[in-house]
Amino acid sequence: MVEGRTHRPIIQPSRCHSCDVCIRGCPAEFIPEYRLEEESLRGTLYRGKMGKKTVPGNVPLPPCQEACPINQDTRGYVALIAKGKFKEALELVREVNPLPAVCGFICHHPCEEACLREGVDHPIPIRLLKRFIAEYGRASERARKGTKRKRRETILVVGSGPAGLACANDLSLLGFRVTIFEALPVLGGMLSVGIPEFRLPREILRMEIDGIRELGVVMETNHSFRFGRNGRTLKRSGFDAIFLSMGAHRSSKLDIPGEFLHGVFPGVEFLRDINLGRKVEIGKKVVVIGGGNVAIDVARSALRLGSKKVDLYYRRSRKEMPAISEEVEEAAREGVNIHLLTAPVRMIGKRGKAIGMECIRMRLGEPDKNGRRKPVPIQGSNFKVDADTIISAIGQRVDQKPLKGLEKNPDGTIRVAPETGETSLKGVFAGGDMVTGPGWAIDAIAAGKKGAEAIARYLS
Amino acid sequence: MMTKECKKETAPKIKRKTLSVKARKKGFSPVEYGLLKEEAIKEAEHCLGLRECESCEICSLLCPDLCITRDEKTGEVLIDLDYCKGCGICASVCPKGAIEMALEEGK
């Protein structure tokens, strides 16, 4: 309470328009625009790191907010947490993020990398803070009420991964009728069948999906969807617009001899089988190929399934590894042997069963067009390793079977208009991994939100 | 003088709390633990976006000696101590409690 006050403001609900002017103007809550300060510590840290995206008034966004693909007001909810207003913080996150708990567990947190506090001591653990408010709010949060159905149009969302859920959430909040088709028996897409349970507990994911279902979204599992060759699927399906977010669920091939031996598995399929509760055959000596999150997850899952020795081979160095560095550290702590600058040459088999792998050492050459240094094999440095299970996790592709009649890029991803996400078919939009290739959950959420916006504009 | 600064004291990096490596091998239980309420508040307080003084300028409006000004260029709020009589109104009205009254040296 402000001391020295002589009059007390009383709000008259009948006359209040909820314009928020009083809230924004209250000095007790006001955050000043210190990024334009010249001499202060914070002003100094900001210099040279001014964002390009701006809010009205031409004020740059804070770096954490700019780094986030969905531009969450990080500074706002961290400020609310510091004041102990956890429920309000979660509400602020929910304004733009349909899956706060999922992000709290698995986000690769570009916001923390951008955090300027690093110049003082260490970045704010933004991901853990979000996880905290999401878990804290779970007990107190009321069931979200669905908005009134203001629109007659029905929209089909294909795939219930982060992109599909985000799109369905936003469209439902705009008043559309949304149906999700999911080909697998479980909802959540890669969150559910790609990410192992030890990184994202299933009850958390279920809670988030239930929250979206409460908005009135119809979700049908075991319902696959495919495009006919003639491209008239939209009209026939009876929906006014379709958002495709089927993800990239096929493992890329290694293209080396011996890939079809018994005991050689693709990484994503291996994780899918574990997550769906199917039985997987796994030996005592496991070799994993790849340096992404799937490879790390496969290696850590193998240890939990009883493998004694797990070796991971990656052809570039640790710096180039696309996996989240915290997860790589955890994997090393659990006993995964990480071998860098090593690539497989061929699988060695005996009577149709894999018994080992021949590898070659690499060195880093010139950077390619993405800025990653290309590995070059060192001739004559071949060596053999023993293994009874070999799992390759070197990337994922989009399943082409259900997508006839759509224009695609050479790598198999869907070609879309960059601004709207509309595909070559009218009224069909796409987003997520199936457009960008395998990527981060938060990017998929951003694509889903963009798709929802584009669909709303298309239908109005 | 009061400055427009955030908490400058550095804090040691919070250690990630995780399940023991031995317990992890027994199944697929979650590896990482979340933050406790106190830890969350403590960590959030280090955000550079937070500070004590929030430039509401209530103190300068209420100062009977008109000695609180704001440097437009740096954004710093200054108290001209040559003219301040030490009434303490500013300290009592500050919504963030960012002004402290200190005993003058030699008094």
C-alpha cells in the first residue's frame, strides 16, 4: 500500500470499460523504457544489442522477447514471478503460448541465450521459471471455458503436434469450430511419440491437451488423412480450411552398406515404439549415430532399457551438435560415450545380423552455406567397433504418402507462401516440421499461430 | 542520490537439480526437478527488467523543496542534497520503497 495517500480510488464496475489505462498507468506496476538510458548498467548492456522488432512507439523489444519465435513477454512474467503473482504470470504466458508447461520442460530457450544478465553473472533461468508457474498454476487454475462459437466455418487441423495444437487453440479462441485428426493412437505428435517420458512427463502433456480440448476442439485419434491426386480434397472433406501439421516422422536413410541388417533401427521409429509401449529389441552394446536431440534421446532411452554400453558417434565436433547442450551433458553423466568427428562407413553383419560398424575419422573443413563447418573424412583412419544394436538418428523427413497433389521442395518439405503459410492448394495451409524440416517445438508453435492467423484472414 | 539501477549483486548460478544417475536407470521417471517457490522468486528478482525505482516521479512531484529532478539524457533520478531539508516525504510515498533515509555524517 502506498503510504501518504489521502484519497482511495474505488472502481465502479458499471462504468469500467476495462481499457487497462489505469493498470498500465499505475506507478507501482510501470516498467520504464530503460533500454534508451545511456549511462546505467542496463543501458550499457543493451547497447549494440537493440532488437530489430519493435512495439508501437518504435521501442525495441527486449532481447529475450525478440529471441522467442512467439515473442512472449518474458520480462513481464518474470516481473510478476518476482512479485509472487504466479497466477497472473501464467495468464500472461497463456496469452500467447498455448503450451506453457511443455515449453517449461523441453524448450531450447533462445531467450536465456539472449539474456543480458549474462554480462553480470548468469542468465535468468527463464525456462525453469515458466515450468514453475505452469506447475504451480496447475492446482489453482480453473477450467478454461470455451469461447462462444461466433463463426460458422469449420476448420480441420491434421496432426496434433505443437503446431497443430497451437493452431487449434488460436482458431478456437477466435470462435471457429475446429477438429483435429491424429493418425497415431495418442495425441501430441512428436511431443508424445518423439520426446521420451523422462524429459516431458505424459501427465503434463495430457493436462495441456485437455486444456485445449476444454476450449471445444474436437480431437480424433487413429484418424489418418490423405490428399487425393486431384487436389479437390478440401471441397470433399466438408471443411472450410485445412491446416496441415503432420510433422516429419520418417528417419532419413544413412545410405551405407548393411543398413538393412537385423539389429539396425531408425531413431524416430525406435522412440515411437518405446513411447507407444511397444516392445523393442535392444542389445547390450548399442551404437547411436547422430548429434541431434533424437540421437541423444535414443542413447539415453537405450540406457534405461538395460543396455550396458551406449556409444554415440557424431561426424562434426561438439560445437556443431544441434542437440540442447544441457541434454548432451546429462547424457554424458548417465554414461553415454560421445565420440566426435567420426562417421560410419558400413555396417558389419554376420548371418544377416549386425555385429559391428566400420567408422572413419573426420576433420572439419570449410563452412558451408549455413555456416556449419563441413566434415571431411581423413583417408586411412578407418576402424571397427563392436555393436549388437545400431540406431541411426541423422534427421527426419516428411512422409510423402498422404501428400499427393501438393507442391513440394526438393527435400520433401511442403512449399508454402512464406507470409501466410498457404500451400499450392487453395484453403490448405501448412506449418511446423513438415514445412521447415525437423526443428524446435517453439518454432512449430509459432508456425501454428501464424497458420491460425492466416486462416482467420482467409475466411473473413 | 538514487540511481536507476537493478540489483547489482551477483548471485551464484543455480545448480540444476536432477535425479541421481543410479535412479534414472530404473525407468523413465523425469530427470529434472523444478524450482521451489522461494528459488523462483529469487531468480526472477535478478531480471534486469526489474528494479526498485521505476521512474514514476511521484517523489519529484511531492518534494516541497523541488530538489528531485530527472536527468533526461541518462534517465537517472537525482536529489540535490544542497537544497534537501530531509523531510522524508519522498521516502514515504515511493511505491517501490526505493528511497532510504540515512543519518547525515557528523550529526
